[in-house]
Amino acid sequence: MKLRLTTTLAAALFLAGFTTPVRGQSAADSASIRATALDYIEGWYTNNAARMERALHPKLAKRMVWADSAGRSHLVDLTALELIQGTREHPPVPPSERRKDVQILSVFGQAAVVRIDAEEWVDYLQEVKWNGSWKIINVVWENRPELQAARR
């Protein structure tokens, strides 16, 4: 009996040493992740460059793959500065055309993945907690095919 208890206790301690505590997503983090995503999309829609800048990490990379008429892939690549300048320069989007469905897909520690369904595209944001604030560090986006076809 003593050997069984000692073996069980040793096994439990061994397993406990190799498990990682799971850090849950706090309500404050969820709210901040969502607010960052909304600063990004609403900043774009309203030409609020300050709001866009607040959402972005300075090293942001925003990318989209597109195929030319021969089917070869190309990369559209934007920096944080280009996105902020573009926000300032494009015409405001009418309120009736502002789709901004935000879904937090995953959070682990100080990293999150967020999907934004906008009117003309879908963005996948990677957010990181940077100096206590959530910032977008990467974006991959895809234009909605039905809108591309309608414009041809």
C-alpha cells in the first residue's frame, strides 16, 4: 500500500512539473482586443488616421495574395505607415456601407487572432499585447469575390 501511494504521488508530482498552467482570456483582454480591431476598421471607414495608428504596431505588415491573368501569385504588402497614410487620404465610407463584424478567433497568452468581415473584404488580424496594450502586428486580407465580379 505504501509503495502504491508513493508511486502515485511521485507520478502526480512528475506530471505536475511538466504541465503548463493555462492562462484564461480575461474580460479586459477580450474588450481591448475587440476595441483594437474596431479602432482599425472604424478608423479606416471614417478617415481617422489617429485611431488607425493607435491600433497598429509600428512594424505591422498587411498582405494579400492576388493572381495575375496568367495565374501567377503576387503579394500586396503594406506597412503601418502606408496604412495610416491611406486612411487619411481615401474618401470616407458612407455609414450604410460600413460592415464591421468582429470575431475573436483565438487568444493565447499575449497573442490573439481576430477576423473582421468588412463590406468589401475579410481581414485576419494578429494582435499582440505590447507594453500593456493590444496592437495589430500582422494582417492578411482577401477581397470578397462577389464584389470583384460586380466591378468587372
